[in-house]
Amino acid sequence: MVQRFLLLIAVLAFSVSPALRAQDDEKPTIAILSLGYHSNVNLSVKGTLDMLQAYGYIDQEERAVLDQRQDLEGEGINIIWGDAAYDIGFANLMVRDALDRDPDALITITTPVAQIAANATLDMEDPPVVIFNVVSNPYAAGIADAPCIKPAHISGSQFLAPYDRIVPLMLLQNPDMQVVGTIFTSNEPSGIFGASQISAIGESLGLQVESASIVSTADLTIAAEGLVSKGIEAFILPTEATVAAGLPTIIQVANEHGLPVMYTAGNAVYRGATIGAGVYSYFKEGVIAARMLIAHWEGAIDIATAGINLQNDLSVGINLDVAAAQETEISQELLAAADFVIEDGQSSEGVTPGLPEVNPYLEEMTLEERRAMDAEFLAERHCSPERIAEEQAALDAASE
């Protein structure tokens, strides 16, 4: 109750604070909105802010303000923050209050916030641009139908965990494993999709996959204990916001029973997972969102014809300290597949808890070089009439 009361006070303060509208039309206002903040989301935010700074929209002094998650009325840009603290009801309120402040664009992080923003802006006469990231399946979530078949004011990046490469890692760790467990949230499309992928791929590999659904993080202990009672030998968890927020609860149950936990994000090893295997990288998600937004502001692209990006490169991390505490011996085959390991509290690649990815930084280059690189990236995602027609034909064929 106390947490909900404090969150209500924060949201009310957010809604009544003065709008950060620019006096001249050349200075944009954006809202950066997330279901909650943890290390993965922080990497996405860092990518966005790094890009805005590289392009000169914010300076070092303004960046210091933004790094504290404080609203900014800057010289080149206005930024509004929103954090729903993993409460879907408050996420709806957060998006509505952000829209009341008449932003030029919303950058939404995580599937639930992207869904809410898409639904809230669909019927607006002049909606702000919505650019999403860290969304595992915008098509299952109803945000878009295909990369180029989407609302004209919406684009973003799909952060799709390569489950076909992730699930087999558990057999690389233990070829004799027979039963694994997964947990997903019943109203999160990313979790539903991920759990279905884990089940289908696991069963194709000869694994028995036990599933448990939850409504909120309050259900996680019972769900995890229920799976343990079914004889699971490990947890494999899908990419989704609620399970990510409740990962420490699952890990506590797993550690009590000496079971390894694989979460579908490489950097989850810094939050207690034995194995992290997922998309690389969250930082790039934020970079891509800013890349689209800046190009839109500067007239280089039209969001209506900016196709949704797909990022699904695999990153694997292993926490040998957690494995030792669980009395789990990591196989040499799995160690060879890892991008980084943690041992005695230290990362093999300089990854840190605050920045839990390998090299979460922009490449050093001139602004002219960056513009050229970004233009090339966006040109490859352009929705030409031919591409739109092909995607629509594929959708029509699939529906017959």
C-alpha cells in the first residue's frame, strides 16, 4: 500500500507539473516512458541519451540532469520522464498524462508501455510520433501487423530473443536434462510468445517443459515452487517486464533447490541468473530509437515509411559464482559459447552491474560520419511501395 501511495503521489506530480512546451516550434519535446527501470532499461536510455548528445541536442550539463531522471527544459530539446514502477494501471495513467503535455514524440520502452501508447494515440487527429524499443513481438502485441504495415505515426525496434538458439544451450550445459520450467505473465504478449517458443523448441529437443502463468510479481513464489514440485531441473524464463522485475524472487526459490536459472538476456547474470542468453544489445535499442527520432525531426525520413527494425543477435553470459553456490558445474561447451563470464565478482570483459553489456558505447566518429552511418541504416529499413505490397500480400495469404 505504501509503495502504491508513493507512486500515486509521483504520478499526480507528473500530471500537474507545467508542460515543457517550446516557445519556438524548432525545439521538440519528447517523453521517455517505461514500465519500470532496471539495468536493461537503463542501457536503452543511455543509448538514446548518448545519441541525442552526439547530435548536439543536449550538452554535458543537461546530460547530468537527465542522468538523474529529471525533466529537462533544455536549449535544444525538452524531455519528460515517466516510470510506472511495474504497475500496468499506473502505466496507463503515465501515458495519458504524458499526452496531456502535448509532446512531439514518445519513446516507449517495453511491450506494455508501447501497447498503451499505440492504443492511446490511434484515434488522435494529430498524434505524436511513437517510437518503441525493447519490444519482443510488436505483431503479437497488436502494435503493428508487419514491419511496414503499421500506423503511420509508429515505428521502432523489435527486440526478439532468438529462442531457437537459446533453449539448446541448456542441453549444451547438461545433455541429460529432461524437465525444465518456465514462467510467464498471462497478460503480457511478450511473455506468452516467449513461453510458447520455449515449450515448442524444448519439446522438439526432447525436453519436457512445465509452464506456470502469473498475473503479477506477487504470484512468483507460488509459481516457482509449483514448478519445483513437478521435478524441473532448471528454469528457462522468457523476456518480459514482469518476470524481469521479479527475477530475484525466482532466483531465491531456485537457489534453495540448487537449480540453475536461465533468463533470456545476457546481462541477467548480474541480477543473479546462472546463465543469461538473449538479444544483444539493450544499448543499441536506445540508439536505434534515437536514430529514428532524430532523422524524423531533421526531415531525413518519414516515420510512416520507416520500417520496424529487428534485433536478434545472441549474447551469452555466465555467472560462475552463482553456479558454484548452486553446486552447478558449467560445461566447457557452454563456457566456450559465452561472450563473458563472472567469476569472483569480476567480469571477463569488463562488464559491470551498472552497464551490464559488452561495450555499451557509441563508436568514435565525426558527426558527418555518424549521419552517413545512420542514413545507411535507415535506408535499409525504408518501406518502399513494393515492400509494403509484398508484406500485405504475405499477410493476406496467411489469413486465407
